[in-house]
Amino acid sequence: GFPLPSEWPLIRDVIIAEKTPEALDMAKRYLHPFYHKVYAGGWKHQFIPEDVASDFERLKEERFIIGNPDEVIVGIRHFEEKYGVNHFICRFSFGDMPHEYIINELKLFSKTVMPAWLKSKRN
């Protein structure tokens, strides 16, 4: 009998680079090992069982947004449509990922993805 919440957030892990191969490389070097170590290791997550945490392709479909700026925009829209979210929380840092790479991701995301996403929300 309660009204639906007006705020509906979703957290997803993002790896963004100018070119898709670089983003995929970083995801395989830092993001997937982080998931495997944490979620297939000692800490159990109710939505990420060990078999999922070990499967990069499945994680890429269900939990990750990886790619160049255009692909990241498409990825965010995919999850918005799939779950009806109106707030998107992006994580950019995983394990021992180099700090300068994280800073570059944040700059690229803020200069390319955020303006396009905000523009689409105004229309």
C-alpha cells in the first residue's frame, strides 16, 4: 500500500576509455579480478553468486558498462530502460587500478557521457 519511490538509484561498474579495446583490457586486468576475488572469494553477495563472479561475459552483460564514451552512454540507457532507474551511481575504481587511469576515466566521463546523458534528460 505504499507509493512507489520517486528516487530509484542503481549502481553499476564502469570502465571507460577513448577506445573500446583499452576499456576491455582495463576491465579484464582490474575489474574482473576484483569481482572474482571479492565475490567468488570470501565475501558472499546475494545477487552475485560465485559462478557469476567468475564469468566475465555474464558480468559484462549484467553488471558492467565497458567501452568508449558512446558505448557507455548506450550502456547507461540500457540499464535505465531495463530497471526504470532515475539515478545512476557509477563506480570507476577497482582493486589496484592505477590512480592516473581513474582520473582519466572521470575526466572522459564528465566531458563526454554526462553532457550527452543530461541533454537526453532535458528532451
